[in-house]
Amino acid sequence: MSLEIIIGLEVHLKLNSPNKLFCRCANVQNFDGLDPNTHVCPVCTGQPGALAVLSQEPLEKSVQLGLALWCKVNKVSSFDRKSYFYPDLPMGYQITQQHIPTNVDGEVSFFVDKEFSKAKHVRIRDAHIETDTWKTTQENGMAYLDYNRAATPLVEIVTHPDFRSADEVIWFLQELQRIARYNNFSDAEMEKGQMRCDVNISLREEWSTELRTRVEMKNMSSFSAVRRAIEHEVERQTVVYAAWNDVGQETRGWDDAEHISYMMRSKEDAMDYRYIPDPDLPPVILEQSWIDKQSKYVVESPYTRIVRYTTEYWFNKEYVNGLINDVQINMYFEERIADGCLPKSTATWLVWPIARWMNENEKSITEVAFSPADFTTFLHLQASGDLINQHAKTVIKDMLLTGKAPQTIIDEKWLKPVDAGQVKTWIEEIFAEKPDLLEDLKWGNMKPLGFVTGQVMKRSGWSADPKIVQQELRRMF
Ligand code: ZN
Ligand code: MN
């Protein structure tokens, strides 16, 4: 019996808008060291009579996220109350979009191999806006409630069951993380709970179209935990089916330290959420012109960038990886291209000497000593031939160390390429000393070419441009 793995995802992405979803309380991104209950008000704690009003920035970011996921943005959408009782939800309900979500029917494309040659497209059912819960801490038999996270904005991205392996899920999550970072929707750190992933897993016999009972897995807080949880659950269901038993519909939690899953809820105690339209919140009505304006803030997808880097620029995977995984490097690279710098040399300097320096000094690209404009000048000087490769290495080293402008370094260190006239004189000298070299070249024996070039480079103190040497040399025969 060969079983096919069917996976669908529900990913919660915490938006980094300055305020919470329905009040002006700060939407804190990092709770470390923050005193509990310092960013709360009657609205986000659900006090009777408090009136929720949708904040503008989370709505904008939610729609931009929808557009980045190629969703259709509904011109009319609405909020519902999802009622359940839970200690970390004293309001008694979560505000979500059950009936008419703002973003529906999208698609995410991503690569599923290290060579960027195999693409996969996953359908997005919807990307709905909702509030986050409170936080409970159990200590010494007491439960402590912290409302700082209460009603902060989330977008839940729900996919169709289009994944067929744990690998595909991880590639997708990485792409989603890049989309969130490129567009500044969220830092999307799983470890910080800014991106949380629930996985629905079922198995079916290959060639069958029937969907079997699915099990929902929760509580994975890293990419590797997601992978382990999926592999574990696939194994568990395989064993159940092999024994001719049935998998029960249930929600299971993943304990990554113990590498085990445990039952949280079975179908029998599935909750009835009693969804009702939120009576306090009017429908979200969006003008087409407003939606069009939001689309201008959405940057090209990381997937499309990878396609451009590999097919237009012919970058290998080292270059692509060096340019796509760090959002700041990626933006920096794109800005240089917009400045008219050559893609290949821009990437070479960024991915090799500059990235190495950043690694060694634990600095980001925004912390390098030189300005972006100086780096553009450096690349332009190189492209025009005023800065030859041998000298460029010295210049970039000095720029990294001192932050001086490239032209200043060139002037101070006399790093100008030797002019063509001087190169010609040296070539003539060499041929005068060894006339048979020129004879050989004239008769079509190209062997002396390398030798003469080397001699000229030596006489120039390695300050001649090899391109100019070749050019001058070829004029002689
Ligand atoms: Zn509040
Ligand atoms: Mn949700």
C-alpha cells in the first residue's frame, strides 16, 4: 500500500503595524523584558461598552499581503465573532473573518530545489484578518494573564491541500517569510511567534481522489520542528492504516523536545464556535482606486526575483542565495541595479568581499562604513575602466575599513590605470628587445601574446588594465 501525503496549511502572520487592530494601543513586536499589561485599553480587553474601530495601517498591510499572495481583494468584507471560552481570551470571542474574508483565491509560487529549477504553485484559499489572543503563564499553581498581545493584528493564510511532502511545506514557509520581510509586513520569526503554522495532514492511496480524515498539528515553533512534526505524523498515520485501523479526526500538539505528538482535541469535543457577524464593526468597504494604490507598495515577489537572477543575469545558486535570504542585502542590490550598476559585478562584490566582512564583524549591510552612493560610484568607476580589477580590491578593502569615498582612495594611493599611450610604449620596447616575438604574431602564432601581456603588466607595477594591453597589442600585428 503506497500512501500519498496530503497537506494543507494555516499560517498566522503577525503584522508589524504600529497599533493594534481595533484600538490605538502599541502593537509590540518583542515582549522580552516588557512589563505585563502596559499596552492595554478597554477596547483590546473587551470591556463592556468599549467600541472597536478598525485601524488603518493593519488594514493596509493586510490588503498588501493579500496582493503579494495574488489574492482577489473583496471590495466588501466583514468581521465575525468566533466565540469560545479560554483563559487567555477573557473577551470570550476572537474577532476574525469567517464569512467574507478580505483576501481570497490567491497563489504562491516557490522553488522546491536548491538549484532553483523546479517550481511549485500552491493555491491560497483566503488570507483573513483577525485578532491575536492574550498570554497566560502558569507559575506556582497560579495563572498570570498578560494582555499586551491582546487584539494585535494577525493575518491567517489558509492554503488548499496542495502540499505533498514536508520539504514542500518548508520551501513554502521560507518563501512566505521572504514575502513578509521584503514588504515589511512582519519579521516573520517563527521562534518569536511572529509566524505560526498549523499543519493539516492526511494520507490517501495514490491514484485515489478521496480525502481521508485529516489531523491538525499545532505548536511548532521553528522550520525544523514543522518538518519533524510532519514526518512523525505521517509515520503515525501509516502505522494506523497498516493495522487496518482508522485515523481519528483530531487536533494534536507537537512536543519538539520529546519528539512526540499528543492529542489536544478529538472530533467529539470539537468546539462549536457559534460564529456571528460582529455587531460593532461595519463591513470593510474598499474602493478600487484604494486597492490599486496599495498594490504600488507591494514589491516584486522573491520567486520572480530568483527567476530574473537565474535567467536574465545567469547567476549561480551561490549568488542567488547570497542575494535573496537577507532582505537588506536584497534591497541594497536592487537599489544599485536601479542606479544603473552592472548586476554581475554588483553581486560579486556584495556576495564575496562585503558579505565576508559583514560575517567577520557581525554587521549588516546598513552598518558598513561607506554610503550606498559611494558603492554606486565604485561600481561605475569600474565599469568605465577608471578603476581596474586589481585596484578595485584594494579600494573596497579601504572603503570597508575607513568609509572613505572611492575617488579619495584612488587619489591617495595613486591607483589610476596606466594610460594607453604608456602601454603602447612598453609594448614597442619589448618588441624592440625581442623582434622574433612580433614576427611569430604576424605569422599567426599567438603563443607570445600571454608572455608580452605579462611583461607589460610587470613593467606597469600591475597598474595596467589587461583589457587595454590586449587592445594595444592587437593593433601591432
Ligand atoms: Zn487597546
Ligand atoms: Mn486563526
